[in-house]
Amino acid sequence: MSGNFHGGSFQVILQSRIYCAEGTKTMLSFYTLERKIRALMNAASVPGAALAIVQNRQVIYAQGFGVNSVETNQPVTPDTLFRIGSITKPMTVTAVMQLVEAGKLDLDVPVQNYLPALRFSEMKYGDGITLRRLLSHTAGFQTHHVPHGSRHPDGLAAYIRDEFPTHEFIAPPGTLYSYSNPGFRIAGRILELIYEKNYTDIMRQQVLEPADMQRSTFDIAVAMTYPLAQSHDIDEIGRLTVQRPFADNTGGYPSGSLISTVLDVANFAIAHLNGGKFGQNTILSKDSVAHMQTFTADAYTPTQKGYGLGWMLETVNGRRWVGHDGSISTFGGKLVMLPDQQIAVVLLFNRAAGFWPHALNICHHIIDGLLGNSEPVSVTPVQPDTAQWKHFEGTYLGYERGLARIYVENNQLVLDWQGMIVPLLAYADNRYFWQAGAVGFISETDGTTEYLMLNGAPCRRVDFDTTFRPDKTLWKDYVGRYTGAEQVTIRVVDEQLTITHEEYEPNRVCIALDNHRFAAQLGLVEFLGDGKLRLNYTYLLQKE
């Protein structure tokens, strides 16, 4: 594989010269950048990737690296199609905001006004479910991700009717930020009812064509007529294989299923950097663009990480980042925009596990190369309100974070996160940090604390039975490698059940909640029988 990998990369370098804008002046060395990307791809066993860089509303550089598939060795180019996952979300919101501008949708009325037949697992919360909350991940839903499902055009309507009502609430609407795909699917269904068309046709008409996203499509039958990257798995001996079948589920299209290129996604970024305009086409008003980028949901981190409407927001080394990550099957992608500096970076790749830190590193390298090096902004501790600590103490459980215990010891607030014990320092009211993370406490009106945010994900107070002893004879059936949208390995080490995610090196100890449900730093792990494992309420994996 190695020889073909480098050979494919070399062919693409020759083609990429077409996309390097003439007269581009920058401190960024494209030669150094290309060497860095190839090295990081090799280190993480990524077969193929594509990159586009936007500055001052034009693509100044675009490049392909590696191959679309280890079976065909077809080189990646800037025109190669990838699944872009949740980078689809701001595109869905763009179509919603067009209807808000037209007065046909209101972000702050119950969505049942538009979908009267919509049912929730707890109907008492219906009046609190608005488009603003759905599109900012504050409606209180758990997330849901099934990459393979119906391919019927009516799959979205069927999902909203049959599956959505089964999704549980993790908090009352408006309480906290909890990343959740289902809200965007409701928005997509509302688009269908207003336009009286399928979601895919609406997106082509309202977003893709006006932004000149010529190759972008939701239709696999169209995508396969172009060079198309394939998602890849890796086995225990490091051998890459194409993942089959290709992910497709019409019920999930609005939350993350567009197939696109780095050049097409760059066009979408240009429109949002240009006040909603692309060329002669006005896709959104400046006010709507700004509205989408307005901080709406708080992840409680020192870097002001949060969410607008369809956009992830964060202040990184003093610079405002607006963007979105995307992940589906083993595809991954990053879209990062710096609106104040008129810069965007689009990076797509066809094996994400283990590459996410490298992808972020690449984005930093590019942005610092264009703007000059930036220094991390230090977090200054403040004197905490120790009177609040009694309300913070307790055990919390999060589907993405596992068990977290908060206690006071020697006049110090302490976090015990699945055996990792760290003292917490306050940086603002109800907000604490340590060297590698952050905790935010969400106070109720009576001063008590029912929820906390741990590294940007919610956890809820629970009564954890510390006396429970699991039946370890069951564990022999749990041990093994599980694959699907994620890949994990379950082992017994020193009489403890552990989980290892493909993307993370260390074994994570699993703490038994009952005989079939466990908590780990990776989140909730549930053994469902018949060799099935569910991770984070979200990913259904099958034992090999």
C-alpha cells in the first residue's frame, strides 16, 4: 500500500498547481504544508484527503493527497467527492433561514405549529421545542446516528413518524447544550412540508446551485459518476480495507449526509464569508449570516466553545473560529472559517479515526501561516464561591463522558472522572478548569445543580450504587472487537472490563452500572446481546 499511496500523492501534486491562485502572497509554505500532511496521513493510516484554502473570498490553494480507495489507487484531487457528515448542518440551516427571511418560519414558536403530527417521548415538553433550540442543540434530545437505513425518498418522513418519538430527553428544552442530530432532521422535514418537495431537491435548488456546488449531491447514483472517495476500515494488523456498504440513510440526510468536494464546500464558506452572497447570487442576507454565527448554546469551556445556529463557535488563541466538523462511516471533515480575517479551511479525509488531532494541527498550521503565529490565551484562576460547592458535590452520568464525581477535599473542589482525579480551579462563576479540560455547573432556579458540562458534553446527577458487584462470568461474551461507525475492543485486564477505541491508545476502565451497562470515559457502553454493542446511546456496533 505504501508505494501506491505515495505514487498517488505525487500525481495529484502535479494537478493541484491549477488551483493555486496566481499571485498569491503568503507566509504559508505550500511545500512544507504538503510534506506535513503526507507525514500525518501516513502516521494515522489515512488513505486519502483533500484540502482547500480560502482567503479574501477566493480559493488560493486546493490539493489532493493519497488515494480515493486502496483497491483502485485512483488519486484524490480537489474535485474528489467525500461524504462530509455534519458539515451538512449549516447548509440545512441556510435553507431554514431563507424561509425565516421570507416570513414563512419563526425560530421561536413550537415546531408543532409546522408539524402538528410530531410526537415526542415526553409530550409535556412540546411547547418548548422550537427551531432555534433544535438548530442550536438546546432542545434536550439525546443524539442518534444510524448510517445505514432507508434509501426511499420518503425516508425522512418515515423517520420523523416512526423513530423520532422513541428518542429520550436528557434534559428539559432550553436547559443545556447537547449535540443532537434529530433536531436537524425535524428542520429538514419542515422544509419538505413548506416547499412540498423532497429535502434533497430543496437543498439543490436553494443552496447547492446558488453556491455553484456543481458536484455536490445526496444521491449515490449521481456521486458514483464522479471520482468518489471510499470510507476505510483498518484491521488488527494495520491492513486498510474499503468499508462496505456505502453509508446511506435518507432519514438522516438533513443532519449529515451530503457528498461533496473541498472546492464545493469552499464555495459555501465563501458565501458565508461574503455576507450571504456567492457571485451574483444572494443566498442569505447579512443579518441571517450574522444570526447563524451568534452564540446561542454554551459548552462551558474557557475558550468560549459553543454553538450558534448550525455553526460550532470557539475563540481559539484570541481568534474567532466559526465552522463545523463532519463524521459519517469513517469519513471525516473540518470546515473552519475566520470571518474577521476572511479565511476558511476545508479538509476532507476518508479515514477519520486517529486523524482528528492531526486535522486540527493542519488547520492551525495553515491559519498561523496566513496570519502569523498565535499564542494560546492563558486562563486566569479566580477566587471561587465556595458556598456553592455543596450544591455541586455528587455523582453525574453522561452518555458521552461516563461517570464524574465532584467532591470537596482539603478545601479544594475535586473531579474524579472514572479514576482520573484532578483539582479544579475556578475561572468564572460556576466554571472550573484543569490543565486538560473544563467543568461547568448548571444551576437550577433554587440554587441546586442537576447537570454539569464536562469537556463540552452534558452529565446528569445520579444516585450511583457503589455496592453493586457485576456478574463477571458474563464478560467472556463481551470480550472482542466491535466494528461499525466506530471501532472498539473490549478486554478484561486485571479483573476489570476495559474498552479501547481505535482513535485512542489507552484502555479505558468500564464501571458497571448493571450487568449489561457500563460507564467509561468514552461514554456509555451497553451490551445488547447477539454480539451487539451500543456506544454513547448512538453507535450500534457488531462483534467480529
